Amino acid sequence: MKTISAFAFKILFIISFLAFVPKAFAQGTDKVYMLDGKTSEGKVTAITGDKIKFTYKGENLEYELNKADINKIVFASGREETYNSPNAVKISSSSPTDRKGKLAVLPFHFTTNDNQLMSADLQHRIQSDCADSFRHDATGLNVIDPMQVNAILAKNGVTEDNIATIAPQDLASMMGAQYVVFGTANITNKGSQSYGSEVKTYNDKDKKNGSKGTSVSSSTGTTTITYGTDIELRIYNDTGANVQNSSRTSFGDTLDSYKATIKYLVKRTPFGTKNK
């Protein structure tokens, strides 16, 4: 009985092992994680200077993948090799000739004490208004459309959180611009003010018999929110040199007072119509 039991145990062990082996080999693949979020599974056959040779699972054809597009590789052994952070910024290059005379207004750094104003729409509106001012109140510049600027930033992984870590000359090269404009807008909600008026009219019931009339009053009122606005512009060229720093507090107290302030500053830049 003991011999039969031992034999049966060996048979079960062999069957279990054979069932496990295909699964173990099936899992023995390399995984390549791309920066765009895709994952490729197969076999890394070679790693060269800036390329990785790769064969997809179930295929024999060999492909080449750019290291610049790869986040990391997890090999079948469990070892990992990381090449790029998922949020890595890829600095594209452009020639000085292509950049000459072009200006890009970057998204404004926007601060406020009014949570209702904290929206990307207002931030992009200020950026767009600044670009329009450079078109109309400056000369000798080809202003890149803000939508194109924002698309280039998004394509290269540049966000509001990491843009401060990138050198101005690298941003200029990325934009294909000779000049880049960094703007800051601080809009403070200073509270509300109410205005009202009252008008009284006399309603004569019957002028013929001299009967008394009645006094009728009506009132109108409006409530407006007042804002304090501070604008700062910093301009850099494609060599990283600071061309100009300027700031100004708006005279008006409405939300769109920033427009006149930006125009004032732009006109006094080295390209502005009132530059002396």
C-alpha cells in the first residue's frame, strides 16, 4: 500500500509540474512600457545606442524602438531598466533662422483670492489677449497663435507644474520662436459695492373734483464686484537672455482691467509702439 501511495504521489507531482511548465514559459516575456501609455510584450533581442530591437509575442519579425519613446523595460527575469520618466519633457530643436522674429506668449501664471475665477478659460483668455496686444501694439514680430503654443507644450509634456523647470532658451527652441513671454496675472476680489436710487411720482386721481392723489415710489439698485489687478511680463530670447521685466497695477476695478494694463506694458517693450 505504501509503494502504491508513493507511486501515485510521484504521478501527481509529475502531472502538476508538466501543467506548470507551459504557464511559466508563457509568462517569460519582456514588457516594454512606452511613454504614450502603450505596453508591448515580447522579447528584447538587442539594445544599441538609441534603439532597442524587439520581437513581439507570437511573431518572428524584429522591430526597432526608439529609447526616447520608452519609459521602461521589465524583463522576464524581473529586472527593470528605466529610460525616461512618463512626464519627461522632450526638448525639440529649431534653427535660429527659423526662429528669427517670432514671439510666443506662454500661458499666464494666474493667482486670485476668488475661487470662482480659478478657471483655465480665464487663464487662456489673458494669454490670448496678450498675444493680440503684441500683434497690434508691437512691430517687427510674427506672433505665434496661442492655440498652437499650447498644443506644442502639451505634445512635449510641458504643464503648469513643470514649466518653471525648463530654461527659457529651451522653451524658445521648442516653440520655434526667438522670444518667449512669461506672464503673471494676480486678480484680487476686493469685495462688492451696491448702488441704488429712489424716484417718487404723484398719481392724481381726479383733477376735476380736486380729490387727493397718492405718492408712488420706485427704486433701482445694482451690486458690482471690484477687482484689483497686477500684471507682470518677462521676455526672454532664444539665448536665454532676459530682454525685459515690467509690471503694473491696473487703474480700473473691473475684471477686464487687465487688458488695458497689458496693452500699456506691451507698448513699452523693445518692440512696442511707444518704446523709447
